[in-house]
Amino acid sequence: MTQLSPSLHDRLKSVSTATLCTALFKRGLRNQFIQDVHPLDPRHAAKHGTMVGEAFTLRYIPAREDLNPITVFQDPNHPQRQAIEQCPPGAVLVIDSRKDARAASAGSILVTRLMQRGCAGIVTDGGLRDSPEIAQLDIPSYHQRASAPTNLTMHQALEFDVPIGCGDVAVFPGDVVVGDGEGVVIIPRELAEEIATEAVEMTAFEDFVTEEVKKGRSIIGLYPATTEQARADFAAWRKASGR
């Protein structure tokens, strides 16, 4: 897994998941926003900025009691434990919990380990236990809802660093993961550069539009910019603002 360039990383941190979804939609990708997944601490993005990193994946299947007793954690090669230890610094651990939050995908100790290893975040379409403690950690964390039972009661860790489904979105290892206060979007790695570039442009235009609307200007002809006056005003705004 190759790390994102500093330029790509910084551009993605400066834009919203909503803007990224629009740029993806323009290319025919309609289903890249992970459904029913929310930040444990909605204030985290405001305090620490947008989560950006490459996807490192973990897949669960339904637990089968004869194969998934609590003693499986004594195996140093247990897939969940290995995923925590092998998720690269700067990457986001994305977990396929089959959208089932009846048991936790992980807890505070494992998420703390990810944080200490320099990982960029954790996302599961299931639940996280010890969620009040995780919300206080300095690592972006996203889940469906809090869940106290151990993952073993419902989930059996099967494999990691493989293609998965998370919240109805296909996630391939190395895809780019971006998370903000609204949720998480997955960008195919081969599109990340052009999506980031377009999203930065879209953000500049939307910032201009927002300023104009706050002044009382109508959105007709402005958003989208269908008049020469709107386009000229935007060009002047960009020059004045250095955007």
C-alpha cells in the first residue's frame, strides 16, 4: 500500500464529503457514501479536521458458536488482532460488520492501539463498544451505534486486507477514505487525484456563492453560474481572495 501524497492528502482534508459525492456522481458513481454510519464525536472534525487515509479492511461473517468461543483470542494470528497490528500508519481501518450493530466490531483498547500506531481512523457499519471512551480518543471513529456485547457473540473475524462491503459500499484495499461530521465517502484510488482537484474547485465556487447569498443575492443565474455576470463576479472573487 502506497501512502497518499501530501498534496492529495491536504486537498482532500479541505473539502466536504458532500462535495466529493457530487464530484463522484458526475462520473457515474452514485453509491460511495457509507450508509447509516456516523462519527462517535460529531465535534471531532471541527476540532481535528477531516479524516483522510487509505482503506485497510477487515471482514466479519456471522459467528458460529463452535468455531468462535472466547478462546479464539488466544491465537496470535486471529484476523481481528492481526488487522489492528497490520493496518498501516496513515490508513483507515474499514470493517465489514454486515450492518449488524448487535455486537461490537471493536472496543476502546483496540482503537487505542490503532491511534498509537498512527492510523488515521476506524469505520464500521456495525457498532463499537466502550464508545464514550473511544469518542474521547484522538482518532476519528465512525459506527452505526454503540454496542456493548463482544464481537464474538455475533461476528466471526474471517480475513483482512480484502475487498469488503461496508454500509452498502464496495471498499477495496487502497481506496481513499474521507470522513467528516456528516459521514464517510469512499473514493476509488485511481480517481482520487481528479476528484480531489475538482472538489477543491467546487469548494471555492460554493464559498463564493455562499458569500453572495448572505448578501441577499438570488441563486437564479448564480448557482449554477449560468450568466456572464455570475462568472465574471466569481473570477473577480477568486483573484481578490487568492482562491
